[in-house]
Amino acid sequence: MSKITTKTIISDKIEEIEEKTLYNSNFYIKDYQRGYRWEPKQVEDLLEDIYTFSEEDLKLKYCLQPLIVKKIENISNQQSLSVMANGNNDNEVNDENFEKKNWELIDGQQRLTTIWLILNICNETMPRPKPLPYNIFYENVRLIDNEYITIAKDTIGKWFAKFGPVKDDKIYLIQSTIRNRVQFIWYEVDQNAHSNDIFKKINIGKIPLTNAELFKAQLLNRDTLNETKEKTNVEFEKIAMEWDKIEQSLHDNDFWYFISNDTNDEKTRIDFLLELKAKQIQNEEKIETKIQENDNLFSFITINNFINKKHLENPEKSIFELQVEIWKEIVQIHDTLKAFSKNQETYHYIGFLVCIKTKSKDAYIEQLISKIKNKKKSEIKTILLNDVYNELKKIDLDQLDYETDKTKIKNVLLFFNIFTLVESLTDSKFSFKNFKDKKTSWDIEHIHARATDQEILQLNDINKRIELLNGIKTEFVNLDYKDKVEEIDEYIEQKLNPSNPKITSEQFLKFYCEMTDLCGDFDENGIGNLTLLDSKTNRSYGNNLYPSKRREIIKRDKGEIFIPVCTKNVFLKMYTEKADNMMKWTNQDALDYKKAIQDALDKFKNIVEEANK
């Protein structure tokens, strides 16, 4: 079983040196690794980060990426980094008061080496150099390794030199910060593990070391326990079963896309729950490690340091007990969200809010977890109603325009769909899974569309004009408009003869509009002529006339293609009070459709007002 913890370079607390630091350790790098390869920019970036951090609160820790190690008995007498950098081992620690530990370093060589080189440069200017806390040995040293190490040393020296007269003060500050406040995530694999296999898996992305994997390895580490073996096994089996159950739950796409907009299949989804808990901790508690949310191990480091803080405050509680408490809270977050997904109202209102808040800083689930803490079911419902209403209350349907208000229009149309299902007497649910499918992008599409006047006026190519009219003629054939088919044929023959064109752009526009108006007598960009369609369906008919769109929607719906309920209703004219012509989208159809949307908004407003009384 892997062990996960954090370790500083050294510590002023004697009781921590043995288990919580890298002090008196030797690290062995075998030939399957490529050696040290950091460029000057990477070295400078690490120095800048540490320098910036050194001026922060002294209680804070600076956490680096994982060291993956395996305990070994001995290190063969190969060349050390001390010899490569200095030509001798004078700075190497050899403290007989503490056991010298030998580790095979499987991953983390670049940062561990750079930290050593920085401390080594610091020692060169100190009147009383401090022994370096650890050393690194190599199975084989190549010329290129020496070259990169020399470049790194020069880079560090030049970086310190820029401080001029106060150089020594900065060196002391960096040295002190590294020795006492920098810490690595320590990932110790089983001694029987095959190092080469682990290294290969890491480097091809098979062991991404996600927050979840690190937390799980730490949580299920039996070496942290003092309880009886029987109790340990029962507890571990329970946690392992819960973990598997939650992972399976999150891989149900109907549930996942209800709570998340993340379509990245490679990401460990349980990381999402850890991140929710970590952000909750960051917002509610004072933690001792400064870590940014964009750090790829933000969740693990935040939770780990919170647990350590609680353990220091209450030593009677073991690390494992505190880890289990955090795990139970994560399970509770999952179970709460799962319960929300099973309720018609909470499913649709939460799903709607998650869907429209696409920026990570506005992620709704994070806000929701904070808002509903210690709240009753009725209070939670009111919170959701208010949150949905706040997204819609300033929207005026009469002012919405396709060219300038696409986001607002999309949100209104999505709300219309989810509210229709909430108000229905069925258990039908909006499919956020299909709506967020990364293979499909959703468009706001005109119900009745035709080329704009400007497009027609600029269409001077006779063959393109003929092609456009032939497309309309094909639709009229399907509608059995025989007289109009003949009229188009006659127009093409008499007016659009390529050898003798007898028509101006304005005249052609007039005829085009006469024909397209037979399927829809206007072409506006208001919401009364707009609906939600997936890009595949939209591309299948582009700017075709209303009848062909209607036919395609009905065809796709029969083929079990996801079509939002209100989109289907539009093309079936379910919102039209007097539908006397199913093959034409009229101004009255658009007005009735817009009225249906407004009625839904008004009814929802009344529901919200009633809930807030």
C-alpha cells in the first residue's frame, strides 16, 4: 500500500526530523530516468516563486509536486550530486543521531535536484555552511547531466547576483525558507513495486497522480493506524466500497452532466467532489498552506493541511480519524447531490443553473454547497427558485435580438424547456447529458429562415440564383404546390436564362420573397422565431424553409434523437391557438409562441413570490 504525506526539507523540531523531513536521506536515480534536464527559465521560475513566498506569513508552507519514492536497503557506491557539483562530499550530512535512509527516486528528480543546487549555492557564501539535508546518487552519470547541472548552477548564481549589495540577505532568506517552509508531497510506494513500470506509467499518463488518487492512497494507508487489525479491515472495506460506489455514480453521465459542465473524459470525476470540499475548507477555515485554486493539486494539499492543522489543535484525534471525517463529508456532498438529481424540481433548477454558469469562478454547485448548509428542504427550494429567478428577472422578451443577445436567448429557451418539464404531470427530465455532449454543440436556430435581403441583392451569379430557386421548388414538390413549381420553372426559363438575363437584383429579391413567404411571411430575429437545436440537426437543413425543418425534426424525434421538448412543440405548433396551416410559420404563430414563453416566466415569478412569503 502506498503512503502519502508531506515532508519539509528540515525542521527545527527534533521530534519531526525522523518522519516528517528529508533530513539524512539519500536518493538514488537509476538509468531508466533521463537525468537532470531543467532549462534556466524553469530554475528561475522556481527561485522567483520561493522568493515571493518567503515574504508571506511565516506560518505558511510552500508545497511542491510529489516525490515518488521506494525504500531500498543500500545505494551502490556511485557518483553523487555533491561530487558532480562541488568535486567533493564536504557538504553532505552524516548525522549519526538519526537513521540514514535510502530511497529510490522514481519521480520528482527535477525539483529535488534544483532545490539541492539552490541550497548548495547558498552554502558557498555562508561563513558557516550548513550541511545539506540530503544527497542524490546516480546509477550512471552522463556528460549531458553534468552540462545541465552546470547551467543550473550558473543560473542560480546570476539570479542571486542581481540583488547586488543585499545579495547575502536574500541568500539567507531563500535558504531559511527552503529548509523550513518548503515541503514535498511524499508518495512512497511499496518496496515490492516495480520501479521501472511505475516510471513508465507516470510518463505516459497512466498514473496522473490526481487529487483523488493521492487522497485515496493516504486514506487507505494502514500504516497510519493504531487500531486492531480487525477494526482496521472493517473500516477500510467500508471506505473502499463507498469510494467504488461514488465513482460508479459519477460515471453515470445523466448524473454527471446534471452537476458538471466538464466534458473531459480523462479527468478523474471524484476529483470534482474533493475540489468542492477543498473550496469549502478554504472559505470557512484558516489553513496553514497557501495554495492557489489553479494548482493541479489544490484539493489534496488543502485537505491535507487542514487535517494536519486539526491534528495539531487536537492531538488525541488521529490523522486517520480526521481523514475519515473529511471522507464522510465528501460522501455526504455526493449523497445530497444524488438526492437532488432524483427530484423533478431540484434536478431541473440546479441543472439549469449549472448549465448557464460556464465559467469556473461562477460554478454553481460550489455556491450551492455553501448556501444549503444546515438548511431545511423548504429553504433549499426557495434558494433555488430565487437563484433561477435572479438569472431571468431583468430579461425583456420584446428587446431580445438574435444578433446581440444570444446568451440571454439561449438561457431563456433552456429555462422554457426545463420549466415545461417541471410543470408537466410526467416524470420526463431534460437531458443535460445530451445537451452538453461534446460531440454536439447547441445552436439558437430560426424556426423559419431564409436568406437576408442583403444576401439576395448581392447574389449576382445567375447559376447561384437558379440553384436557390430549385431548392425552394424541391420543397414545393414535397408540399404538392404544383402551380408554384410551374411558376418557378417558368421564371427560371424566362428571367434567368444565362445567355440573356432579364432581371435586376431588386426584381429577383421580390420574386424570392414571394416564394419563401408561402412557408413563412416574415424573417425576424426576435425570440418568437428562435428555438434550440443541436448543430447536427441544424446543419442538416441550414437555412431551409419551415416545412423542411418541421419534417426533419419529426423524423429525428422518431429516431430517438434528443430534441428538446419545446423545440418539438414549436414545430408541431403546440403554442399556436389556431393552427390552420401546419406548413407555414406565420407572424401569429411567432406571437403565440412568444406569449407561451412569457406566460412561463410570469408563472415562475408568481411561484417565486409565493415561496418567499
